[in-house]
Amino acid sequence: MPDLILALDQGTHSSRAILFDLHGQQVASASQSLGLQQHSRTEIEQSPVEILQSMQRVLQRVFNNPGIDRARILCAGLATQRSSVVAWDADSGAPLSPVISWQDRRTAGRLASLKDKSSLIELLTGLRLSPHYGAGKLRWLLENNTAVSTALDGNRLVMGPLASYLLHHLTDNTEELIDDANASRTLLWNLQQRNWDPTLLGYFKIPPGVLPHCKPIRYDYGNLHDGSIPVRVVNGDQTAALYAQGATSGNTLTINIGTGAFILLPTNAPCTRPAGLLAGISYSNGQSGSYYIEGTVNAAASALEWASHTYGLRDLEEQLPGWLDTVKAPTIFINTLGGLGSPWWKDGPAAYFLDAGVPVPEAMVAVIESILFLIQANVDLMQSDHPAVHKIQISGGLSRLDGLCRKLASLSGLTVYRPLQVEATARGIAWQAAGCPENWPPAGEGTSFTPGNDPDLQDRYKRFLEILRRL
């Protein structure tokens, strides 16, 4: 009997294929790293060919695992990085553009012309008018990429979220499709109607015929090309991570810290939220949807990567845990890398340390604290609107740092729980693909971090916020 779920997790820095059993236990996995082309402070791209090939390779490695009978795989789910977009040829499937990363902000100046529409855009989409989302990038491709404009003239153009490009190539479905969650991060999708919005398409001058068809997150997306494994769920990476431990709770904040950091709280009323936060959809079928409010930090692991490159470090991962334990009074790092996300929504100056010439250990701990300070600003907002929140569940690569988790608990005053398996996206998409089973136990005993008394940390946080207010 089929008893395994295949989770396909396509992230910014790697692609993964992970098999879970029906109780949420990991059975097999394969991963492959990916490159990122940062042409400037605002222009960040990836290769669609490299991403697709990485997905095909990790799939094949899982299929070739001698301990796995492919006939045991019941179904698959796909989760992808949100807000990254690409264009391709409808006939050949060949990419016509690079993948423009969710981190890319090249269209910030162009969006200024829509500033008077920003309130309506936020009402319709749940998002701020920001260059991080897909609409401005798709418009930029139409205006600046010759291959894209030629394909449009020849009625061969398809463009949209990265997930739709991967579905085109990985499945046997001949219809161009996209799920609600990834569509919702384009600024073109109506949160209430759950479809492309004609008004928004008009604002951004996107021809509706070039976009894939919107479908619920749980839907028959076709079979993987081996012909036997149906893709039953497609979602965004952060929204899939919300379900890593199964059904969500409105009393628990989910924080996933990867390249960026994302703070999500399930809600029944996404249009009611504190100013500066986002809203979106995390699950849908043909009848209903589940929603969340969100805070975003644009630079988390990417901030550490920047600092490591700046200081020429090659062993940061090995040294950081010790530095977090020993550095007690770091300087403050003004983390504007990638621009300030919620609740500020502005570029800010170039990132800088408050004190010049600080030792490397102090600088690295300051970067970690800057990530936590940006997170905490969003936690404060969510708690102001949802005082019943009493717990944080943390995941993502940086959550492996005990020192980071302890600081977050002390800063927030909340218990921070880190599940045993911190790669939450894959487990969450597997749970949804499995049909959202009730018997989805934790993947082993996790670790809880209780709040401590750290007035110096609180003081640095207050100073950090005050500096950002003056920017």
C-alpha cells in the first residue's frame, strides 16, 4: 500500500526532495545547493535552468534510493520561494528570462507612480506596494526583455511565480497553473475573490492572458513525469512551514528564519490587522481558505552571509555558537540589507554598525541581534492585536543556534519552542499533501527556551528602534 508522501521544497539556496511516512517521520531525502546572482544592491537573479535541473536531480536521487520502492509514494506536494518570478515560452517551455528573486528591488522607483493607489492595492491583496512582490518585476520584464516582448507578440508568452514554471516542467498537466498562495504574492491576486484582479492587472499593465490559471492550494496539479505520483498540493515555502507540526493554533506565532525571516499568525479575519503587517492565504481547497497575518524581515541568513563576506570569514558556522555565548555587550547593527520590511516598508540607508572597528565576534553577534530586533518589532505588533499569543514556534536554518533562540525568548518574554526537525517547509507541505491528517505527531521531542532576564538586550532593542524611527 502507498504509505509515503513526497515533499518538494524549492528554496532560495537549495532544492530538496524529502519522503515522509504518514506519521510525519522523515524516511529519505536529497538536496542540491543553488547559486544566486547579485548584480547590484537591488538586482538579484537566479537561473531557471539551474533550479529546474536541481529539482529533477533531487527527485531522481530519491527515486534511486535502494531502500525506497517508488510504488509506496502516495502523492507529492510542492513548495517554492514566494515572490520570485520568471517568463517562459508556452510552446517549448524554454525560459525567456532569469528568475527575478523575491529579494530583488529594481522596480522601487517605477512603483512610485502607483503610490496614490497603494491603499486600494493593500486592501485588495493584503500586501504593501513593494518591489519585493511579483507585479513590478513582471512589468519590468515586459518592458526590458526582448525575448519576453517577442513571445508576447507571438502569443507564446507565459509568466508568473516560479512555482508555475516548475509545474510546467515537472508534471504532465498541459494547462498553465498556479496555486493561491504563490499567486497571492504578486500584487495581482485578490485576497477575497481568490483570483487575478482586473483592476490590479490594469494598474501594472499585465496582459491577463500571459498568467497561469489560479487554483486552490489543494488541487489536482497533474502527475510527476514518471506518470504515477500525483501532485496534490502547491504552496509557498513560508506558508507551508506554518503547518510543519500539523494544524495551526491562533495562540502560537510561527517564525521561520532562512534567507529572510517571516513571522506568521493564523487568523480568521485577514483584513483586520495592525498597520504595517501583511495578510495572505496558507491553505485552500474548492470550498474554503485559511488565512494568516505576517511580518517580514528581508535579511536574516543573508545578513550573516553579507557580514561573513565583509570580514572574510570561512568558518562562521563553527564559531558563531561560541560567540553568542561569550559576547555579552555587542554594538548595534542597523540591518537595512534588502531594505526594511514590516512594519517600516522603506529602503533606509546602507547597513552599518553603530560603532566602528568592532571585533569580529562582536560584529557577528550584533548582526544576529539585529535580526531578532526586526523580528521582535513584528511580534510586538501582533501581540498588541492578539494578546492571547503565548508561544513562539521557530524553524529554519538559523533556529539551530541555541543562543539565538535564548535571546529571542528573553527579548519577547515568550517561550520559544524549536521542533526536532527545523526544516519546516517540507514537513508542512507533506502534511497538506497527505490530506491534513489529525494523527501527525511531532518529529521527535523538540527544545523549549524559556525567557530570561536580560535588561541590556532590552535596552539595545529600544535603541535600535529609536534609530530606525529617525531614518
